[in-house]
Amino acid sequence: MGGSLSVLDSLIILIYILIVLSIGFYFRKKSKNSEEYFLAGRKVGWIAIGASLFATNISSEHFLGLAGTGSKSGLAVGHFEWLACLILLLLGWVFTPFYIKSGVFTMPEFLEKRYNSASRYYLSIVSILSYILTKISISLYAGGILLNAVVGWDMVTSAVVIVIITGIYTLLGGLSAVIYTDLVQMFILIIGSIILTLIGLSEAGGWANLVANTPADFWSMFKPLTHPDFPWTGIIFGAPILGIWYWCTDQYIVQRVLSAKNLTNAQSGTIFAGYLKILPVFILVLPGIIAFYISGGTVSGDRAYPWLVTHLLPSGIKGIVVAGLLAALMSSLSAMFNSTSTLLTIDVFKKLKPDADEKMLVRFGRISTGLMVILGLLWIPFIGLLSDDRMYVYLQSVQAYVSPPIAAVFLFGLLSSRVNGKGAIAALLTGLSLGVFRLIIEVNNKIEPLSNEFLKYLASINFLHYAIFLFIVSSLVLLTISSFTERPSEEINSLLFNKKLIYEKNKWLLVNSAASILLVLLLLLHWWIFR
């Protein structure tokens, strides 16, 4: 049963919507060429970059999935959040210097410079399809569930309104509008989530009482090897593979650091985002445990977060939290719309029409953004088919079947001068084939248990363990094919890892280095406390 909004709640939400639309209209006239429209003119500061990285990552499925999984397994799902802190440092200190030096607009464009055009087209197609088939659909479904449960809004109607509002400011203002609305949305979603967590803790009798009256293994992040979702081996060796793909090679994320005014701001932004990523364990996973306790164990899974909102929050506070939910959904949707538009414009349209001028590129970018909005609207009637009580784990598992070969190609592409385009495309296709194969047999095994014991075993391997297998196989294919074919030209040397290129010598170098070390120490302390 959905809740309802008071006049004050509605006013808060209306003010939020007007703010984000105003930002889109403000940047409309400032996005006159492709660099301004797709990369915000490469003049974004570190605070906005860090805020955008965080807000883009936190979508509606995080509110449902992290809290839902927390209500069933405790804090272990938070590993993905805290590992992201370390991988964001990897993005800033290792990957970003070479992305910025190459001057690329997109990650597929970088692959073409490092390998060949075939790898560029592969990554473009896989990225566009994954945004449409997984990220957009799951975000809309999760957002629809949340808004229906929390305020009683019709699932389809609310999804239509959100897609249209998000599409308007993304289409008009490009990446500048996306990033600076993300800055606003970051504050809203953090404030709303902190308020809910504090009220929930108070209702639960405080931290000590909550810990004492919930299963002990909820508070241990390192699970045994036999755990169905988060075995410690999968977390340590498998989850970082997904993280490298998502945080270091996915256009959806990396586009933010490409917009930085310089390398120092890009690196500072990734460090800032790393600190922000400590929070979700306490403001998204913890509420799931709180819901489990307060409800007497009757509420768990994807119902946990909306149940807390409807049962605990008074008028006014509910409006702030709902605005935070909208902020999470809209920030991720806008990033998907803009990133897909960038890929379609730079990696498809510009390749087909190399003589296109800047006005034409921006015009096509806006048209392709509009196309993504339409596709988002067309997805809405089907979002109910995604019903799953373990949404966040489902999303991670699907990504585990796509990401390892991409992570391998990027990682070895930076570290080794020997790997070449033939090895890269062979590794990408091999990894994709094995990933799709696993997905097919896993689905079939759930519908009707497979009779073949070997296939049944493959279908039941933990998704993080399978990601390790895919990464190893893809890496071996990449290295083997490359070693038996011609060496790449020396032109790629500027794209290879060189420690002299990973920082700019200025007053911020020491600050960024110290902040990075402190972040690592904070994470180690948190892992020790919740070991």
C-alpha cells in the first residue's frame, strides 16, 4: 500500500524539479560545440566531478538492492561500495592520465587508438546495448517500485514523468547540465538517506541494540567460501574485475573525468568520490538491517527501504527523502542518456560522416538524446517483467558476464606494449561468448533444472568466481594471439603506462597523495571493524 504526500512534501519535490530543469535551460546556450556538449568544455572542477561520479553511480536500484540485500545478508554487499573507493584511486592515478593525454571523447575511441577500429565498434555496440537493455530498464523498474510503495504514484505514470523531465535537461544542456544537476542531487540524496538512517537507528534503540538483536553474521563482511552470493574469494579476486570495468573503462563513468579542466582536478575528483563511496554501507545497506529488525523479520528484500520510508518518516522529511530517491534515479538516467548520445554521435555518426561540423554534431547529439528518451519510454510497459527480490545481486551478476574481457583488454593495453588489435578482438569475442553462454544456461537451469551435470555445475558457479574465470581466459587469449601476430606500431607508446605521466607537479600533488593514503587507511580500518 503506497503512502501519500503532504502539501509540504509536494512543495519540496516541486522545488527540486524546478532547480534541475533550470540548470538544463541555463547550459542550453553554453553547449555550442561537441566538446562543450559532450565533455562540458573540459573545464569542470574536482568537486563537481566527484559529486557526479557518486550521484551517477547511485541509482534507484541501489536504494532497493543494497537495502534489500542488507536485510537478508547484512553488510557483505557493501564490499562493492568500499572496493569502489580503491578502484576510483586506480581510475585517477593509473587510467585517467592516459585518457586525458590521448584527447579522446569516448572509451571506444581510446580502444581504437590503442588497438584497432574493430575493438572500438565492439565496445560501442556492447555499451549502447547494455545501457538500453539493463541500466535504463532496471533503473526505471526500481524507481517505479520505490515511488509506488512510498507515495502511491502509479508505476508507469511516474516513470513517464521522470524520463521526460530527465530527458529535457539532458537534451538541452548536455554534460554540463548532467554534472551540475548531479552536484545538487548528490547533496539531496545523501541528506535524505542520512535522515532516514538516523531516524531508523533511533527507532531501533540505537546501534548497540541493533547489533545485539540481529544475526551476528550480518555484521561480518567476509563470508565463507560456500556463501551463495559473496564468498570471500569472489569478493577479493572477482569483484575488483567488475570494478575496473565499471569505474575505469565504462563511458557512463569515465566521461566525467574526461570533462576535467586538467589532470589534477580529475584525480582530485576521483579521490573525493572515493570518500563519498564509504557512505552507502551506512546510509543504504544499514537501513535494510534496520527494516529487518524493526519489522520483526517480516520485511526483507526489495521492500525494505520503501517500508522504512512509509512507516517512519513524518511530513516534510518524507519530501526530502523522496526528492533524494528522484535525484538518484534522474542522475543515473541523465548519465545514461548523455553517454549513449556521446557514443552514437562520436563513435557512429562522426565515423560515418567525418566532414560533419560542430553544429551538426551537437544537433545529432540532441537528436540521439531524444531517441534515448523515446526508447526509455518504450521500455516502461515491460519494466514489470524485471521483478526480482535480489535486484542488486542480479545486476552485478549480469555485469560479471560482460565485464571481464573488457577489463582485461584495457588493463593489458595500458601495461603491455606487446598486445595488439587481433589479440584484443579475439579476447573480447571469446569472453563475450562464454559470458552469454553462462547467462543462457543459468536462466535455463532456473526455469527447468539441467540434466547435464557439467552444464548444471557451470550454471551454479558463483557469479564472482565465474568473472575470475572469464578474466583469466580472456587474458590468456589476448596474450597468446598477440604473441603469435605482429607487434603494434611504436605510435601506441604514448598510451602505455609511464609513471612520469600519472601526475602533474604542483601544490596539489602532495595533498592528493596524502588524501589517497588516508582513504586507503580508512577502508582498512572499516574492513577490520566489520571483518
